[in-house]
Amino acid sequence: MEKEKKLYTELDVWKEARALTNAIYVATKLFPKDEVFGLASQMRRSAVSIPSNIAEGCGRNYPKESIQFFFYCKRFYL
């Protein structure tokens, strides 16, 4: 019997990644204006990449491809 696939939006890890992304956006709003295109922008892109890679990995047809995207997330979460 094959396991039922969950949607990525139902995964706790994706929900936590979204919450982290929102927290990063709130925190970087407090950065000085001269950092908006520097550190703040880099932090925001990094935060967004975590839930994006989870979603991309869940959309793959082969487990090895999915795992590759999940490992991308792992290096940001550590």
C-alpha cells in the first residue's frame, strides 16, 4: 500500500519556515535605511528560500530529487 502524499502546505516544517520568513521581514524593517539593499535584502532572500525549496521538493516526482531540495533547506536551518 502506497503512502498518501501530503501537500507541502500541511507540513509543520513548511509552516515553521513561513513563520520564520515573516519574523525576518518584521525584524529587517527595523534595520537602518542604508542596509535595505545589503544585509536586509540578503536575509529576506535566504528566509524565503527555505519554504520555497520545501515546496519545490514536494513537487518532484522522484524521492532523490525531493531529498536534494530538502538538504538545501537544512543548511539554512542549522
